[in-house]
Amino acid sequence: TIKPPTLCLVSPRRQPPLFRALAMMRRQRLLHAGICVALCCCVARVALRMIELGTCFSTAAARHVTLRPAGSRQQRQRGWRAAAAAEGEGGGELAVEEGMQVRVHFVLTRDDTGQIVDESKTKGPLVFACGRGEVMPGLDRGVLGMKRGESRNLELGPNAFGERDEEKTAEVPIEKLPEGAKVGASLQMQGPRGPMAAVVQELKGTNAVLDFNHPLAGVSVTMKVVLDDLREAPKVEVEIETTSPGDGVTFPQPRDTLTMHYVGTLAADGKQFDSSRDRGDPLKFQIGIGQVIRGWDTGVMKMSIGERATLRIPAAMGYGERGAGAAIPPNADLVFDVELLKINGKPESSA
């Protein structure tokens, strides 16, 4: 048997034709194999590159979705606020301070029965300026320090709507009541704060006893509030024009009980919406504790006993965005002709 010489030691020209043919076939197979390996390497490199690029694209897309969620900026803010409210967590840098105007959603419940007696879901959010006596003291203090989206449960106690006063009842002829009114029926009459609620307490012959205490007077209540927005409160003030001077010495103090005549009109067109003079029945109330609109609490405190004056009250210190029934539209500026008759039951001569 003849063995071919080692190819690397024998020149191809000196090899027999058969050996040269075998060597050529081997070189071609090696070349083909090399080409295949090279192609595989190229394909592998391309595949790896595509995987890397795909990962980058996926990461970039994920970042795009995370940093720029769909929807307008306002929609995103509303969604964020709603989420923050649901979680009960603060979501803003600013915190409520005195002098800021806040907008809150609320649910008011009785502590004894758990009954919901009022909520912003039906009336819209409540807007007020902190530290100006526009709302009950417990709510005014309770929102201080809150941030947008934060929620709190404010235990307002039994006197949030005043103490029950048995003297706040009156007898009126039955014919002045709506037809068919029975004991327990709720009625409304106009007052300086808009519609005043009264409950038919008793029917006695031709007369009816009406209870003018607030329906929640003496009832312990809790209010859950969610801060929707806050900003610097606009500067507003009451204009006071004296038409007849008082004694110039005796001025009301917070919680004094005042007796006053008034005539209320709309600043826009002068339309009268209420008058104690027409009824011949002066109004009695406590000053400085939120029983009347803030314009009254602010303006009347500057009047001395016996004084008669005109109070020009901006909407923000009156009934604001809500208005008061059909008589006082939203955002209405008001004008009151008022006269301070008594302080704690004492007229000018003996005050």
C-alpha cells in the first residue's frame, strides 16, 4: 500500500496527480467549512446586535410610557389627585396656612347614627379662606397643614352647629304654614343668611310652634374632608357707610347676642331678597361665631349700638359660589341696610 506523503512537506508540483486531486478536495472542504463558520459567526453577531437593540428599544419605550403617560397635563393632575385622595396621602409641596383659600370635598355624618347629613357629592366642593371665620371653627382649624390630596376625619363635636336653645321657638298662625304641614315638617323662610330652616314642633289649636334651632344643634358630628386645591385667598373687605351714628362707645364683642333690623338687596340690580323691617321682627343672633355670613361678622363688629349703616359685601364674604336658594344667585355681591338695636338685650340708652 502506497501512503501519500505529508502534504505540508511535499511540494504540490512534485505530488502525483492523484495526490494533488485529493489535496485539492480537502482544501475545498476546509474552505467550505470556513465559509460556513464565518457565516454562522456573522449571523450570530447580527442576532446578538438585534437582541441588544430590541432591549434598548423596549427599555426606551418603557421609559417613555413611565415619564410621559397618556392624556393631558390636567387629566394627569386630576388622576393623581384622585389617587392621592383614595390613599389618604398628601401629594403636594404646599400646606394649608391661614390666609389661604381651600377647596375641599366633604362628607358630614352624625356620630350617634352614622347618617350622612351633607356631602359635596350633591352640592359640589366647599370653598373658603382659612382664618377668616367663613366656616365652623373646627373645620377652619382642621384643614391647617393639609396638602393636596390629603384626607382627614375632623371630629367637630356637639356644638359645631351651635348649642340647642329652647328659646329659639316661635308661635305662628297655622294659616301662615303651607297647606297640610304637620308636626315634624321642615319649612324655610328667608333670613340674612338666606333660607332659614324651621321645623314644626307642635300644633296648638290655631297656632303652630316652630323650632328655629339648626337641625344639628347639639348633635355631635364628624366631617371627612379631602383637600382638592389651595391657593392664596383673594383680598376682600366689607365697605361700611354710616347713615345714622351710634353712641361711638359700645361695640359688639365675639359671642354677644345682637338684635338688628336689616334690609337685604342684590348689588347688581337692587332687588330686595329679605327684610326684617317688612316683617316687623328684628333678627337676634350671636356675632363672631359664624351664625351669620362673614360680611356681617366683620362689618357689624365695627358698628356701635344705635348705629344704622349700609354694608356692601362682596360675594366671597357672602354666599360665594353656592348662592342661597333662588333669591341669591351664585357669586352675588350684596347690600344690607342694617341697624344695631341691642347688645345682649340692652338698647342704646342702657348698654
